[in-house]
Amino acid sequence: MQGKTSVFESFHYVPAAGWTRTAFSVLRAGKVAAAPDYRIERPVYPGQDILYCLSGRGFVETLGQRLEVRANQLVWMANEAPHVHAADPADPWTLLWFRLDGPDPAILRRKLFGEGILRTVFTEGTGPAPWFERLFAALRRRDAGLDLRLNQLVAEFLLLVDRAVNGAGNDDLPKPLASALDAMRAAPGSAWTAPDLATVTGLGASQIRRLFQKHLRTSPHQWLMRERLMQAQSLLVQGDQPLAEVAEACGFCDVYHFGREFKRSVGISPAAWRRSELSAAPGR
């Protein structure tokens, strides 16, 4: 066991002015073999720190969770709140890590993990070590297009973690969940009550909710609302139907409910959105 922490890789990067207001970047990254007394504790810090354990053990405290971390496990720290990470003195860890920043990186965390545990396990051959090698190579070269390259690498990393959290790729959803999504997409204007979903999936309401949360990180109601809004957008630009008819076709109880949900998600009213889209359409 070594008595001093060894830093094998250490990179710092300053994005172009204003870049992290519109896209994602990596502020720091590295590889470290921790000594038994390795411990970092902060009240708050910019960005989000993401640790991947190559060997050994340690723990992370973040958002009220105390997470034991072992080899092939990744943990995401919420830097906007007090956080700690430390090596196990009996078997100090070796880490790959990076600091992510962007418009609102906490949204990415919630998209991946919801309100669940901020840790995931990678099976053999699926871990992010090759991704870190590409990240380190990009930070080492510092090409002129590095801001764009780092944004791309962050997106690739998120897909890796998404697959690890889900336990499967998005194209390999459990059959009952896939059946529910197909049915709801085919008829977003239907009420889709718990009994309706049970008929399609053969599962109880609590089982269906767990599937949606585990694989899509949302509820059946929230998923259906987005589908209804997307169908409404299609109808708004494909014809001259009154808003009340669009609302009814898409499953909203009335035009006021439709307008409220549309503005909350899109930012403007359905009528204003239709005018802005059609005024830019070819031939209009």
C-alpha cells in the first residue's frame, strides 16, 4: 500500500467565454491512485464531479446519500450541495474522474438517475475507461475545436451511463414497457388509465410505474404528456383546426388545459407557436 497519493494524469481546461451557458464542457480530469488518508470535502463547487473506480474502495457522500464505491462502479457527485469523497484506508481506490459543467448539469444528473442512488455498476467490457482515454487525448492535444469536441464527448459519456443505469440499451426495453409505449403513441388522445395500461401490459399499476421510472426516468403520465404535446405540434402546423379540436384530439380535457401545458413546456401559447411556425414555412 502506498503512503502518498499519486496523480498519473491531471488536466485543466478553461472553455471559451460564455461557452458553458450554451453547451457542456470538462473543466478538470485525471487519474489518481489514492493514499489511505485521501479525502476531499467541500461545501459547494462549480459543475459536477464524476468518479469511476478502477480498483480498491472508497465512499462518497452527496445529497444525503453515503455510497460505498468499488471497482467498476461510477458515482456522480452533486457539487451544488455539500459533498465528500474519500478512499478506504484498508484498500485505497484508483480513480478516473472528470468535472462536468454546462447550462445546468444537475438536470443531466436527474435525467440519468432521477431521485435514485447516484451510483451505477458497469459490467466487464462496458466501462468508461476507453472513453476517458479519448478525453485525456483531446485535453492533451487542445486542438482549435476542443470546445465542440468536449461537448461531443460529454454526450457520448451520458449515453454510456444511461445504458449502465438502465441495464439495457434504449432499443431493448422490457416487452411490457415497449408494448405500453407503442399503444400510447398510437392513441395519445386516450385517457390511458391504470386499468388501460394493465390490459396492454398484463402488469399492475405499481409494476408499470416502476418500469417507467427505471428505464425512462419518468412517470406514465409525464411520458404521455410529452407525446400529446408533440402530436399537438404536428396538428397545429398540418392544418387549420381550431385549438379546441386539437386539444380534444390530443387528450386534453379542454383548450385551457391544453394552453397551460403547452406554454409550460414550449414557452409560448399554442396560437403564438402556430403563427411563428407557419410564418416561416415555405410557401406561406
